[in-house]
Amino acid sequence: MNMKLDSVKMILILLGYIVYFGNMVNVNNHFVDAERVENFSDFEKPQAKIIKTTHGDTYECVDFYKQPAFDHPSMKKHLFNYKLRRASSSKRTSNENFGFLWENGIGCPNGTVPINIVTKDEFLRLSSFSKPRGSWNSSNNQINVGNDQHHFAVSRTKERKRKRYTGATMVVSINDPKVKYGQTSSSRMHVQFGDDFIQIGWIVNPKLYHDSKTRSFVYTKAGDNQCYNQMCSIGIISVRSDFPLGSILGPPCVRGSKTGSYDTFGLLKDKINGNWWLEFKGVEIGFWPAIRFQHSYAIKIEWGGEVYSAFMPSPQMGNGHFPDKHPAFDAIIFNITTFDENYIIDKWVNNTEIFRDNYHGYNVINGRYGVYSYFPSKHIIYFGGPGNI
């Protein structure tokens, strides 16, 4: 009888140890997962199909619902799907297909989206890198100090005539400024929502992409979080299986000729549900849920160049030359438009002022009326410079 009792006790003790250590493992695993979700949520996604662009860049085909943006707490009860498009857009359909960007000629399978592979070490290095921002906290000819060397040459909406915006667009020349590791140079549209903002356009960022190629990008700041492309939970939600954010753009414009590339970018608010949509070449690429941002409308918009350099002279902006007010010789942004709170389009965008924080390195000029027949634009922005300041 005693032997039976001893056996029962032994079994109970063993079960207790199993439960105890099992809980420890579960708790520890939960802790690790929570930490990863908070700091780098896309790292722990199940292994996905890997494909390459024609330039050799590697992307994962991630299930639509496993994008990092769905780790955000506000996404727990969402109704989004990969066929989602802007509800208030016109019924026109675009024939643009981005399969030509891929080695397989197609892109990712339906229901998945391409996300650039970034290692955890790369992500952590980027988190310590200076972040993009708007020009409004800068002043003309200011002296930057330390390692926070930002410079701007932009055309921007006037603060004293502040409006509420539901969208903006631009066509931007594709250029290839000389940029070193630890520097960035971008030609972008910056849309501000209170303290939050979105940037879209092209960037040269050797630290992010390990080369000096001109690439598409988006940058999101919402609350205390901010990141490039789809690298965090407040990043864009992609809906295209064939368009890779971070893709190489070009060929670059050749100064003094009419050859080169010009790409169209737009950021438009859906009047039905308030989501903000990224358009590239007139195609809806992805969106940010309305709940992401503290404000329902944009209050400031700027178009132009932004550069950054750490502990070295600043890089080139645009095509590396001061503007001559001639589209064949300058980095340009043209066909800019804004949409007011009633979704009425403004193609003239007269409510702007130019700003550059250091004329020794960069300049910007507002042009009007499209005097050059091959650039029929009501508002054209010439900008750029050699930097080295």
C-alpha cells in the first residue's frame, strides 16, 4: 500500500515539474515574442517565398495579413483584404503592370506582397540613424551642429494661410546624386498631419540599401514610431503583389537633354473611409488606415529635396547642380496638385513659398505656367545643389 502511495506521490511530483517548467517556457516564449513584435515584428513571420527583381534585389512574398502593419494594436478588428482599393477613386482602371521589375516576370503570388529582406542588425542600425523630417523646424542659413546635418530646398504651403488638405501629387525627375555611406539624399513630397507625417518619392540611402542607387520609398511617422516602407507596425499596408517598395528607379535624367525618367507619386485620402492611399504612376500601391494619424486632414505639404550627412560635408541634392530654371538642366518637380477638404483639386498651388536653409549648398526656384512645351505644368519647382557644406 505504501509503495502505491509513494508511486502516486512521485507521479504527482513529476507532473508538477512538467507543468512548472512548461509554464516557464511559455512565459519566456511569450516575453520573447512580445519583445520581437514591439521592436521588429516582421522578423518572426513564417518563412515565405523569395523572389528577385531584375536588379538582383531580394524580396519575401509575405501573406497580405502578415505584413508588419497588421501587428499594430488598431488592426485587431480590421476588415481589410488584398483586393482593397480606394473606395472613392474613379472607376477607371490602370493597365500598369509591374511584372517587368521581376526576374520571374510576374512578382509575388496573389494574396501576398513583396517586402524587402532586412536583417535585425540592419534594422537596429537604422533605428539609430537620423530620421527624415519636414523643413518647418529649420531656419534660413542655419548652422547645423553635431551629427544632425539636415538640409532642405523645397516649395511648401504657407503656414499663415493654413488649409486642410485631402491629398497631393507630383511628377519628379529621377536623378542620381553622389551620396556616401552615412548620408541620404531624397526628392520627395512631405505631407504633415499635426506631428505625424508621410514622405513619398525617391531616395539614395547607402546605409539602408547597401548601394547608391535611386530608389522609391515611403517614410511614415505616427505617434512615437517611424520607419521606412513596411519596416514597422505603422508602415504602409501594401496591396500590390508586383510592386516592390524600395525598387530602383530610372534611368536617371541626363543634364542638358530631354532623356531620362519622370515618375508620378500621389497621396490621396479616401472620402468614404478616410484611409490614405499611395499612388505610383496612377496605380494604387498601398494605404495607411485613417486611425493611424491623430489628424483627419493634412495641414502642411512640401515638395523638393532633403539631404542628411553624419560628420562629413553634405551630399548632392537633385542632380548635384544649382537650378538654372530650365527643366532640361535641373532637378524638377512639376504637375504638383493639392486637394482641399472638399476634395477640390488645385493645379496652380499658388499658396506656396520657397525655403532653403543654406544657399551655399542648395537652392530652389518656384516656376509657373509651363513655359517649356515639353513640360506643360502650371507649377514647376527647380531645385538642387552640390552640397559640400
